[in-house]
Amino acid sequence: MPHLRSDSTRALLVADVPSRSSFTTTTTESAHDLQAPPSPLREENNSDIVAEGGVKAWMTILGAWFILFGTLGYLYSFGVYQDYYTRVLLSHHSPSKIAWIGSIQLMMPFFLGAVSGKLFDAGYFHALEIIGGSTITTSLFLLSLVKPQQYYQVFLSQGIGMGLGLGLTFVPSASIAVHHFKRRRALATGMALSGGAMGSVVFPIMINHLIPSVGFAKAVRYSACVVLGCIVLGNCLMRTAYPKKDPSEKVSKPDIKGFFSDPPYMCVNIGAPIANFGIFFPLIYLQLYAIQHNINPNLAFYSIAIVNGVGVLGRVGGNYLADLYGPFNVFIPCTVINSALIFAVFGVKTEASLIAFSVIFGLVSGAWLSLSIACLATLARRPDEVGARTGIALAISSFGALGAAPSQGTLLTDMFLWDKPIIFSGSMLAASAVCFIAARAYLVKERSTQKV
């Protein structure tokens, strides 16, 4: 049978790839395989058979859940820090300048994914987890020592330090299911990734409650202790199962140059960074917007947690609909709806409207984020291109994530002129929808089916 690479980026995507794939492969079987009873778990040879499940496998998924809870979950809590830095700790600095801290954090897991993915494939899983986890916790404890108005201290500890740690741990933690599952790999990977979603609910609530009661420094230290505990526990639970490699086997390499002459792939690569300039606006600025518009601060503190919590349902529901109707057929409407929802921020003036917006945006944006990965995966011509195509696209799109919050902060200004960043973000999402529609048109023509 053909060699199935343990490409970690591809493994990361498996939870979001629709099950009715259009890939076709040519299979040649050895005499041993012809005589052996058929098995859905068969890989290239006996040494590559994936043991489906078991105690070690599920303990590993639990460990990955804890890692992603404490790392990815903390990343998506930056909206709380953006609000506090803008109003208190870094009040002498512009919102745009402060937003660079969160943008660097947001970019790193995707930008460094290609590096950590290759190291994961090479057998350095535990080294990545230990080094990355140590970097994150050390950076958090250093963040607790920063002085008011000392921007560079916050940028180095939270932006650079935590960003590097996240870049090392994210892909390996989200990819480890490939070592223990084949049939239920999508379920296992989804369960691991749900840790990040739960963390993004818990940490905003925790930090918002701790800062007024014990102060910024102790609040960060207490949260750092939780992160440290999650990382230590996760590393104790996780185990690898690297397959033995046959030195004589030949591995086909994807045609990287050919990717950039593929029209639908290029349309998506143009649209993705444009979309990233708009989609993260509520995650970064919604809490600050609510407080600036005199909405109950206690409720405003929960807005980000609501968005992230409802997003779990969006991720599951979006993938389910994509499997039924095709990923692009669901992704494009989600893009348009998200664009409209950004403009709907103008209508958030009361507690009820804030809750309604948080729930609806969390549902649709959660589906969008998950479907974006599924759409990238379906653009591959062969199974062994999934990881390469998606990894390159994520790296390109990461620059949109990097520039989004600072651009929005520049438009916001120190006078908090909300109309400009809202119009900019909504318009960027609308523009990206045009690129995705063009990609879909190419795919429909190529595949002679409307289900794409």
C-alpha cells in the first residue's frame, strides 16, 4: 500500500477534513497483504499499524486536552488584557501599539507550525512540549513583574515569549492523535482541541475576577500556576507511538511550485489573510467596546467567554454541515454572515444586544474558523499534499492575523472612534468572500459538481 506520511500539519487538520474526500490513490499490495484479513487500520507494513484506542491512547488525548487548555485557551483570552492595558497598565500607549502584543501571540502558532511540525515528525515531541511549555510559564511569571507603562516588558514577555512557546506546543499537541488513532482520529483530535475552547472560556472569567480583587501581578501569577499545572499534567499523560521507518522506502514529495499555479488554491491564499484582518476584531476589542459604551462591566467581562464557549458548538456544527453540503458551500455563507455581524457591532448598546451578539458571533465565527481548515484540506490534489498545502496557506494567512489588531487599533485612535475599525473589519471579510466565491467557481468547473 502507499506510504502514509505522519505529517503533523495534516494530522492537525484531520478533525476538520470532510469524510467524503475526493482524493484517489493507486494501491499495490504485497503478497502478505493479499493473504491477511482486511483491516481498516493497516498501514504500509506491520510496524506502521496504528493501535486503535486503548488506555494509553485516551490518556494521551486527555494530556493534549490539558496542554491546549492551558496554552491555546490562554491565547484566546487576550481580549481581557487588551482592555486592561488600554485603560490601566499601558494607558499612555495607543490601542494600536498594545494590539501588537496580541497579534504576535496569535500569529506564532500558525507561523511556527511548519517548524514544530517537522520536529514533531522527526521524533522530538516531548522536547517540543517541555521547551515550549517552559517558555510559556516562564514568560507568564515574568509578565507578572512588569511595571506600569513599560510597554517593552509586556511585549517581550507576553508577545514574544508566550508566542514562541505557543508556536512550539500547538501543532504537536493537536497532532498527537495520529499516533494512536485511525478510524476515530477525527473524534480524538476534536476532543483534544476542545481543551483550547474550554480554556478560552475559563481564563477570561478567572483573570477578570482576579485583577480587581488581588491586583494584576497576583492575578497573572495565579493563572500562570494553573497553566503550569496543566502543562505538567499533560506531559505526564501523553505518550508517542512513532512508527518504524523502512530505510529503503521512497517518499514522494509534494510539488510546492505547482501549488502556486493552482487557481482555486491561490484564490484562497489571497482571501485568507484578507479575512484575518476582520474576523478577530470582536475577540480583541468586544470587551473594551462594551465598557466604552457603558454596558455593565460585569457582563462585558463575560462577553469574550461567551463568544469562545458558543464557538465550540459552531466548530462541531459547521463541520457536520460541510460533510453534508461541501465545505465551501458552508464556508462562504459563514464568511458573509460574519461580515454582517461585524457591522452589527454598531447596534450593541445594551446588555441584551451584547449577549445576543456574543452568542451569534461565537456560533458563526467558530464554524468559520473550523471550516477554513477543512476548505484548505480539500484543495489538495493528493492525500500527501494536504499538510504541505495547508501549512503554507496558514503561514501566509498568519500575516493577516499579525496586522489585524494593530490596524484596527490605529483606526480606533486614542479618541475611541469605533466606526472606522468596525467598517474596516466588516469590509475586509466581505472582500475575502469574493475570493472564496472565485475559488468555489474554479472547483465546481474542475470537479463537475456543486458539492465543493
